[in-house]
Amino acid sequence: MSGAPTRVFIARLAGIAVFDPAGDQVGRVRDVVVALRLAPRPPRVLGLVVEVGPRRPVFLPITRVQVIEADAVIFDGRLNMRRFSKRESETLVIAEMLDRTIRFRESGEPVSVVDVAMEPTRTRDWLVSKVAVRRGGRGLRRGGGLRRRGESLVVDWDHVEGFSAVEHGQGAAGLIAAFGQMKAADLANIVHELPAKRRTEVAAALDDERLADVLEELPEDDQIEILGKLEADRAADVLEAMGPDDAADLLGELPTEQREQLLTLMEPQEAAPVRRLLTYEDHSAGGLMTTEPVIVPPDATVAEALAQIRQPDLNPALAAQVYVCRPPTATPTGRYLGTVHFQKLLREPPPTLVSGIVDTELDPLRPTMTLEAVAMILATYNLVAAPVVDENGHLLGAVTIDDVLDHLLPEDWREAAMDAAAEAAADPEEEALRGAEGAR
């Protein structure tokens, strides 16, 4: 394999870019697929799992990889777009082997897997050759002397055993570290495809903010499953870290008793907007809205408004406009005065008061409006978000275009479209490679 190093530690591949021969990036490495074999034969590397689009993993046979570098993988340009599905005979290195508790074959001493290395052979195959492990406690070295806690070392594959049942004894720290910089939506896709036990371990290891971000991107069934396996106090903390609209959607699917228990455990100021959202019908403007749009008082300047929408964690649709309201500026606000779109803010001098440039021509949404009515208003006026105001003129929140699309489109529309295009795209080389190893 041209440009291949003699040894590649697999955890370091997570998230690196994958390029075709023309230099165009087609995706990023998510994992490496191997086939375990009878000891002491090392596992054979079958290929890479590559994320090629929003939440779409595909299989790239290792025979098509031409170059592996520290920050890039280059392949021959042939890629089957059929969605990757792991077979029973296959193991995912990052998702299923990192942090696994195994043991030294000779002494039986338990160790934790830190990383796994693969090396090319003269026949262009790749085999798992080395295992980086960490010892877990103090003890005596061979020949005397104390061994420090957490000592790490790299050993040959045939020096360890215990990989046969990939779920048993595996922690979550390695997986989380490997994908630490991944976007929440991409990590959610990985979590969704993990075995149920592994999903629970990963959820327990994530901090509240990160788990909240991941939960917001997961299917409803996964959300309920994960939340149900958390201790009640932890579940309440995670709900507080979620957006109020996402937390309300999740709580709305739970039994009444469980929902009320979690709301009671949440901080009152965090629970209050969620309780309000739960009073609206799911497919109404009130049920769709977020209670945390960008709100400024009438005496705020353009400079202050721009500072608000520059927040890096702000949803782009919410950052497209600010809502001008009399105090209080937390929802439900004082009287709603109008909207200022970000393009207007960019055209005005920084000291200008927002009260002098508000747009009052468009009527705000009412909380009881149907999903269809909201969608038509956004489409008619080319809006990415719109305010929701009650009959007394108080701003309650805002509905964004992404929330409308989430409710209008089938949950699996993106996957269905890509699967239909690639359904007949059988890949003989891929089938031969994976099928032959599965039969061994």
C-alpha cells in the first residue's frame, strides 16, 4: 500500500478526513472493522467505517485504501454508498474494543485496552498486531520493585486474551475520547448504533451538557431508553441542560408520574418554561417554539444586539433576528414591540437604538396556530424564524424553520433517499472480503 506507515494506532484515526484521488474530501473515519479469529491468530482488518454525509456511515474496504497519514486517508475513489451495517462476525475497534478489560495470557493479570495497532502485510492485508494496555493498580514488577498505578505498555496481540465477547468489561472512556471533538449529531448517530448496554455506559460517562446535546439529536426511543436508565437526579440535571423545547418533547413521551417526578427534581427556574411548553398541543406554534430566543430591551443598541447573536452556541435560525420587548426580557416578556433582522443590524451604525429600527409589519404567530399554518407563514415571507406572542402582547418564544421541518418530514427521510439510490449498488469486492472472513 503506497504511503502506508508500518504501524497505525486505530484510535488516532477517529475523525480524520478521507479523500478521493482528486483531493476531494468524501467523509471522515468513524471506526475500523476487524474480524476476530481463533487465538492466537491476530484479527484481520476488513475496512474503515466512513461518515460520508449527515449521519450516514458506509464501508470502505481496506484494499481500496491507498495512503494512511496522520491527518488523512486517501482511497482509490470507489465507494459503495450503501449504509454500513455491522455483521455478527465483525467487531468495531473504537466502539467495542477500547477500554475493554482483558488479561495477560501468561499471568492472567487484568488490564484495560488503551488502543489497538494494525500493520500491513506483504500480501496487502492489514492485521491487528499490537495492543496498548494500562495496568490498573499497584503491584510488584517481575524481578522486584513496585509498579506505579496506571502503567501503560504495548504488547503483541498473542500476549493477551479476552476479546471474544466484545461487550463484556468494556468501559466508555476510550470511545468518548476518540470522538471528543465530534459534533453532537454525529456522536448521536454512533450512540444510536451501539448495543443497548454500550449506549448506557456511554451515556453514564458523558457530562451533563454533552449528554444533553446528544439526546437532542437521538430518536425518541433512544432518548427514553437512556433517560430511563439514569438515576432520577442525573436525569433531571440533563433535562436542565437541554433546550426547553427539546426537554418538553422528551418529557411529553414519558408516563405522567415519571414526568412529574423529573420536573419536581429540576430547578424551579429551569422547570417553569418546560411546564409551559407542555400545556400546548404538539403540532401547534406553542408546542414547536423555543422559549429562549434572542430578546433585547428597546434601549439596547445595535452593537449590543449584534453581541447577543454572535454567541457561538446559538442556533443559526435564532441568530437571524432579535426580538425587542419591554422588560422583563425573559419569556413571557413584557410587551412585544417588534423584530430586528440581523441584516438590518449590519447596515445600521453601532450606537443606533434597536427601538428605532424594529419591523412591525408582520403579525407574530399565535401559540394555538397549527403546524401547517406556521409552515405557510414562514414560506410565504421567506423567514427562518418567527415570534410567538399571546393575546396580551407578551412574547412567549419563537418557532424556527428547523423545528418545523422536523415535524413535517419523516424521521428517516434522509436515510431513505440515500438507501433508495444505492439499494441496487452491490459491491462484489466488499461482499467477498467481508463474507470470506465471516465464514472463517
